[in-house]
Amino acid sequence: MTDLQVYYEIEGGRPLKGEIAISGAKNAATKLIIASLLSNDICVISNVPRIRDVEQTLNICEALGCSYRWTDASTVEIDSTGLSEYRIPLRYSGAMRSSVLFVAPMLKRLGKADLQTIGGCNLGLRPIDFHIAGLKRLNASVTEEDHTFHFTAERLIGSIVELDYPSVGATEQLIIAAVGAEGRTVIRNAAIEPEIQNLVGFLQSMGAIIYQDEYRTWIIDGVENFHGCSYWVINDRIEAASFACLAVATRGDIFVRGAEQEHMITFLNMFRKAGGVFEVDRSGIRFNYEDELKPVILETDVHPGFMTDWQPPFVTMLTQAQGISIVHETVYENRFGYVQALLKMDAKIQLHKSCLGRKKCRFRDQHFDHSAIVQGITALKACDIEIPDLRAGFAYLMASFIAEGTSRISGIEYVKRGYSFIQEKLAGVGGSILEISQTPDTVNA
């Protein structure tokens, strides 16, 4: 049987205008679903995006003995009373990196968890060392055998944990573990992203006791039991910023319904410096431009800094700015992997191993292309390209809408991992985008 190749066909070169409603945040929804396993009860989570990562997370829940059902288009009910399996199936754990977070509720409920290969986008090494070291501080034992991590804990015990880096995933792991540990846990140098705040609110609604202290510190007093609750996922600030960049780069005008200013302060400041214009109201933010775009100097960082996931669409937008911009990536060493395809589309971007910025950087004097010089204005040309990861995927869609002509974008499953109803949303603001399935020999004809 011949495999089908599925791709987007995009006709670019026209301004995108209209309204887009953003979905719930991928980086929050999956974590709330995982945390619901702490409760031997039913949790109802609303504003959940219908994307592949959510589907995979729910599949893992089901494989572990839990059940779920969608009560409407964006509300899922999770019943964790049947949790019994402690081994996360490889077919799921190999597909998404956040599968490691199942370890914390499983240690609380079952006292053990087995985890095999961890998946996700290829953004660098992204080891789980911080997760392992933190869980050990909470009295968990961790061994590795035949590419499988074995976690055990007769009981989790609170402790003081100081992270070497404010990792979002490690912070989420430790918070979920600590709420059910005996005694008090203090997590220092922790991540404080809005998605973590959303997780904390959910856990508190389930019965947890959590305080946020100064200097990136979470203080958690463990409790024995958790009850079910109803909660909601915050709107996706990554999606909102992506559509903002798209509006300006195509010389368009898009109202992003559901965009929340308080979660996008740093992005909005840099967007304005680059010549973008925005108007905020209670239901969302309108994005457009007045004159030509301007070059900027940009450095990514953990929250409240400029989010690394905002970087690919922003860099793509900067190809349309008059002059030379400098971008320094300090979060993921291989985030600029998407640049090669933009070069194929005639973008003028130079990658450098030096730190072209002032922020403290883990990659200084290492062999990673983690800085970029972007020259504009560039007339991008249509091209056939393959998506390597989620955020690169939107950058490629965006570049295709900027370029004159027809582009074919394969690997669209990456985009569907994080952007709910992306084709429909882009078509709704005037984008010419078709999903096409063909045999490989037909595609190459």
C-alpha cells in the first residue's frame, strides 16, 4: 500500500485581515490533565484545545487506567479513579516530552512509575536531569535500565530544592509532586510562567496549599487527599503572538480574540519597538502596522522575559523589517533549526555561535548556533519545505503567506500538535491554505 503525503498548499503575497479567536494554551492544558491524576475523583477542564498533544495526553491517561469524555467541543471530563498501571507506554512517551510529568501523580497514587524514551520537538538535548534531581530531593529513588527510568517512592517527603535553571518542566514536576508530599517543600529559582500559575490555580482548587514567594520561589505544604474540581485553561499566549506577527508581516490587520495583555507584556513591548501597532480591549487585541517595520535587538529568556516560543514567528516577521536585527536565544540551543528553510526562501539570516547579547547565557563558549543576524527587507520566495518542529511550523506557514507564489508545506502534524483548527483560522482571515493528500510520486510530479 502506498503511503499518502499530507501537506498544506499556501498561496502567499496578500495581506491577512479579519478576526481570529485563540484557543486554550497547549502548555497549560496538558499539564492540568496530568495533574488531575492526583485526585481519585472526577475533574472537569474547560477551554481545552483540540490538538494532537492533548489527544496523546488523554491516551496516556486511558492507558494508565483512567477514563475521559468530551462533554462539548472544548471541555473534557477526566475520571482518575481507575488509575492502576504504572508503566507509561512507549508509543506515547516517545511522542511527547511532557509525558515525564506523569511521574509525579503516579508516585503519589501508586508509589512507582516507569518511563521510557521522552519525545517532543528536537530543540536540543533538553535532559530530564532537573526532574530526576528534584524528585530525589523529595525522597524518590530513580534507576535507569534498558532505556527505562524506574521511579519509586514509599512516600514523598518535602524538602528544599534549588534548580540550577528555572526550567518550566522541572518546576511543574516538582510542584505536582510536592503538593502530595509529607511536610513543606520550597522550590527556589523556579519558573513562574502564566501556564504554571494556571497549574497552581488548578491544584489549589483540588485542595493543594501553595504560596508564591519572591525571587522565583514556590512554597508548598503537602496534603494527603485531593478532590475533583472544575477549572479552565488559560488562553494561548504563543498562539496570540504568532497571529500578531502574521498580521504585521503580511501588512494585514488581525483582531486576536482572547489575547490577554497581562500575559504578553514583554512581547507587546518588543512588537511596538519593531513598528507594530496594537489596540487592547477587554475581549482581545488588534494587531496591525502604520509605517515600515524597524530592526530590533532581541534576547529570549524565561518569564517574564521574551518567550523562546515567540522567537520563530518574530524572526520571520523581522525579515520584513528595514535594516539589521540581532536575536540572541538563551533558552534552547537548537531553536534556530528552522532558519535553514527560511534561507531556502531567500531570507537573509546569519547564525553565530557567539552570544550576541548581554543576558547570561548557558550556551556561551559552546558549539551552538544560538544567535542570529537578520537583514531585511527580504522578498521571500515560495518554496516546498518540511516542518521540523512545532514553532518552526508556524514560522514556515507565516513565511509562505508573506512570499509571492505557491508554497507546499509538509510535516504539518507538528503544527497540529500545538495550533487548534489552524487551517480554519488562517482561512478565516483571508489566507489561501488547502490541506492536500497525495501519493509521494504525485507530489513530486
